[in-house]
Amino acid sequence: MTQRQVYPEISLVAEGLACGRGGHALAADIAIALAPGQGLLLRGPNGAGKSTLLLTLAGLLPPLAGSIRYAGHDAEAGPALHYCGHRNGVRARLGVAQTLDFWAGLNGRTGLSIAAALEEVGLAGAAGLDAGYLSAGQQRRLALARLLVTRRPLWLLDEPSAALDTAGQALLARLLADHLARNGLAVIATHDAIAVPDLSVLTLGEAA
Amino acid sequence: MTIDTTPKMRWWDRLAHPGQFLAWTGYLVWPLIILTALLFALGLYFAFFNSPADYQMGDTVRIMYVHVPSAWLSQFVYGAMAVSALGTLVWRHPMADVSMKAAAPLGAAFTAMALFTGSMWGRPTWGTFWEWDGRMTSTLVLLFIYLGIIALWRAFDDQLRAARVIAVFTLVGAVNVPIIKFSVDWWSTLHQPASVFRADGPTMPPSLLIPLFIMFFAFTFLFITLQVVTMRTEVRRRRVITLERKAARETGA
Amino acid sequence: MNGFSGILRRELRLALAGGGDMLTLVLFFVITGALVPFAVGPDRELLARIAPGIVWIAAFLAMLMGLDRLLRPDREDGTLALYRLADLPLSAILAAKVIVHWLTSALPLILAAPFLALILGMDPQTFWRTLLSLLLGTPALAAFGTFGAAVTVAIRRGGLLAPILIAPLCVPVLIFGVGAISPLGGPDQAGAALLLLAALSLMACALSPFAAAFAIDWGEE
């Protein structure tokens, strides 16, 4: 906990990117260049393509045009990114610590220990509970804890502050600031204010 | 979708663009229809007037001229679908999607026709409409696979996404069809080892063979014609849907 | 392999925690088999003769019933998208799913099969052969089933579609499964059927995780 792990220097470069579903482009000609330690806020009205852009950056959707590169990423080291979407990937019948342990096993235990990660997101007291007993905000905290147990340099967060209370939003800001300070990258789609300094902003869907 | 407009376009790439596909196949439709009609006229003339009735089966043997080509097509169309599926997955050819989608109902129709004519033929010769004989049974299973694929096409909202998934399923089906055929043959000989009825015995006089041969080509060209026409319709349908969506967005915005 | 066993543990835990699912499946299997005498009459001789077929059909249907619960919940809560970004390849995850599917929906049926054999009046020798053929054949059903679930997972109301798609592909499993039991073709044929059944299972289990991974990768939004 005392020594800070620093990520390998990876930058995200997307050029002329068009993304959409079913062959129809929601957002076109997007250029993104993120250097290590930089965060990007995606803004724009509903339906502007924020979530779609995040899915495309994550490689879960094929880009309709353009290219995405993770410069400096060693493909041997496994996936470079964490995606955290609307759905938390939390199953009601599974325990909180079990859920986290499962993801750590699947993605590699390169980050915090399970107990430390739960402590970090304020769920230490709920470790033995079934995840179904958690509130929506607590489930979101559990989903964020998944990003802590496996270290990956790029975080793609879709509405991460949804359902979070004031303390939760502060927690999110703290986690993000810490992540960026370790040379991490982040792309966050949100309507809320995120209390992290020096985030650049990309607004989608204005006068398209 | 971006189109590469380098001057050296092979016919392959040219077909990849829906508009080009429509233009190119436009010239093909009428010649194909005429050729198919001629082959059918010739084949049916031979089948009805210029071939002998069987000494055992009488005039019912003429059902063969429809039954055997349909049975052949029921398998040939699946082959065409599997090749299209490879085209979708390996070469990402946009027309392969369309070809795969067009072929499924055609294959189901030919398979159903093979089963129908088979049972029409079976009534006078076997004395029953349905016999659990190896061929009939594996054709029935093939029909189920076709119908499943059609149901799969209808279940997907996004046809581009559907194409790739269905291509995987089609190929898995293609690996399975021989296994199914083998298992059904094994099963039918197990239960009735003695009398296995063979529709096309190895020795067939030329008077039967020539009309059969012509009908064979007539049916194959019928398939090709229908396939091309269906593909053209599908390309146009997609274009209409795209335009409708665009119009809806523009009025909505 | 940490992640692989992790998935096995998670799925087994979920299946046991929601114990209702497994119980429902076993009940479905037993009730389907027990309904046949009502349909064909309580003729002991006839029932004993068709008992292997009844057991196989009931197992076949019960395994197809469970398909919708295999991948759909994972897709709905977002886990499937995360699987695609996991350190473990998707095909390995799906291989784990095949194993879990077999453990949670085939093994309980095999354990319940003696009851069905008893009420259908199977003789002991046929019963043991039935158990053996179920053990060898159900892995193929699990593998085909996982593939079917993967093909239909992106469809919103694909519940009944997977069984419809997979049933024709499983015809050989049924044929060899019952063929390995019934003494129709003599012991030679039954032995051949047993070997063919094992071959089918091996092939299906080896290939279906890859085919299923392709279907998910290309079919997901």
C-alpha cells in the first residue's frame, strides 16, 4: 500500500473514428489522443453516441471507420483496459468478496488484495453478504472495486457516478485522481461533474 | 461503409458494392429466366411424353423427374449457403450475407418439395406416405435445420450482426450434416435391414436418364435464377430500410 | 488456470445457491418420463422395451430446457461483455461453461435416472447400459447446447430458439445414445454405437467452445 505501482506508459490514439450500431454512424470523425496520466470527459446529449464510443474504444464494437491504437502496449501482457458499463456485472446470489475474487482470478491478481479493494470502496463491512443485498450505489462501488484488483492502465467508465451518493462521488474522484497519478488513462462518459483537475473534455453531438 | 475506388477493381470487389451488384446482375436476370424456362420446357416434354413408364411403378415414375432434382438441390443449396458463410466470415464480403439470407428459404422450399414428392411417390410404391427410410429421415432433419436458420434470421433485429452469427451456425451445421446423414443411415439399416428402397438404381436406361439430366439442370438454373432475384430484392429491401431510418432521423431531429 | 477454476467455482456456487433451477430440471426430467405410461398405457412389456428411448428423450428435452439460463443472465447483467475483455480467452471461458452446464444439468439427470428406470421396468443390464450411454452422450448435448445458447444470446427473446436450432444437430447423439442400449442390432452394433457416441462427445466438446466464442464475438453489440 505504501509503494505506488506505476503503469507502463501507454497512450491512446484514435483517428478519424466513426462509431455506431447496425452500420449507422452515431458519431463520426472523432480524434482522441491521450497521453499517460490524462483523463478525458465525454459529454453530450442522450443519443450522441457516448456509450457507443466507449464500447468501440473497448473493442466490444467494431469501429465503422478510422483506427484505435494503444501505443506502447505490449499485447502479451493481456488486455490494456477496464470497461465499466451501465450494468455492473454483479450477480445477486454471489457474495461480495466472492464476486471480487472471481474477477481477480479471471483478470489476474495484479492490483490490490480483495480485502484492501473492498476497504478502499467502503464495502469492507459487507464482504460476506450476498451482492443482492447491496443497494444500487453499493453495487456500483463493487463494480469499481473490480478495477482495483487488476491493474490495467486504461479505464473506460460509462456513467460511473450513476446511483452514487456524495461520498461515492468523492470516492470516484479519489480513485480516478490516484489512477491518473500512476500514469493511468481514463475516458469517462458522464453528465455529472467529476472533481478531478485537468480533465480534457470531448463533446459529442454538437451541430453534427 | 467506405468503398475503395481504385481503378483496378476485380469482379469480386465490384460485386461487393450493392449498387454495382444490382447493375451487374440486372443483365443476368432475363437470360437466366429464359434459359430456365427453356430447360423446363424441354425437360418436362421429355418427362411427360418422351420417356417410358416403369414396368412396375407405371406413370408414377415420372415423379422422379421432380423428386431427384429437388433432393439434389436440398443439399446443393446448403453447400451454397456454407460457401456464402465462409465468404461472410473469411472475406467479409457484403454480398455473401445477402446470398446466405436469400438461400435459406430457397433451400427449405426445395427440401420441402423433395419430401412432398417423395411421399407422393411413396404412397403407390411403398403403400404409405411416410417411411422412416434413411434418405427421407435425413432430408427431414435437413428441413428442420433450414427452418431453424430462417427462424434465426427473423429473430435478429440487426441483419449485419445476424449474418456473422448465422454464418457460424451454418458452418457448424455443414460439419454436422454428414454426421447426421451417417447416423440416420446407420439407424435405418439397424431397424429395417432387408428392404432399402433405392430411387436411383445404378442401372438406369438412357431413356430415363436423359430427361432426368435435363431436369437436373433445369432445377439448378431455377435455383440460380431465384437466388439472384432474391438477392436483388434483399439488397433493395436493405436500401429502403436505410432510407426509412434516415428519413425518420431527419424528421425526428 | 486460476480464472478457469474461478469460473467453475462461481457457476457451481450460483447453481447451488439458486438450487431451485437444478431441482426444476430434475423434476422436468422425471415427470416427462413418468408421463409416457399415461400416453401409451401401462403395458409393462412395451414400457420396458421403449424405456431407454424414454429416458434419452427426457434427458434430451431437459437439457435443452436449461439452455436459456446458461448465458442469458450473464449477458443481461453485463458479465458477458466483461468476459470478452478478460485475461482468459473467451473460448476457455466457454469451455468452462460447457463443463458447468454438464455438471448442473446432465449429472443431476443421470443421478435421477435410476428412479425413471425403476418405474419403467428396465432390467438391470439395460439400466447399466443406459447409464453408460448417458454418461458418454450428455457431454455432446452440453457442448451443442452451449453453442446454441451462444448463437441466440444476442437475441432479446431467443428463449425457445436455441432448442429449436440445436435439436436437429443432436439427432446423431440421440440415435447413437439409444443405439448403444437397445439390443436390436446385436452386441456388435451396440458397441459401435457406444464408441461413436464417445467420439461425438469428444469432438463436440473440443470444437464447440471455439464456435461459441466466434458466435458471441461476432454477434454481440
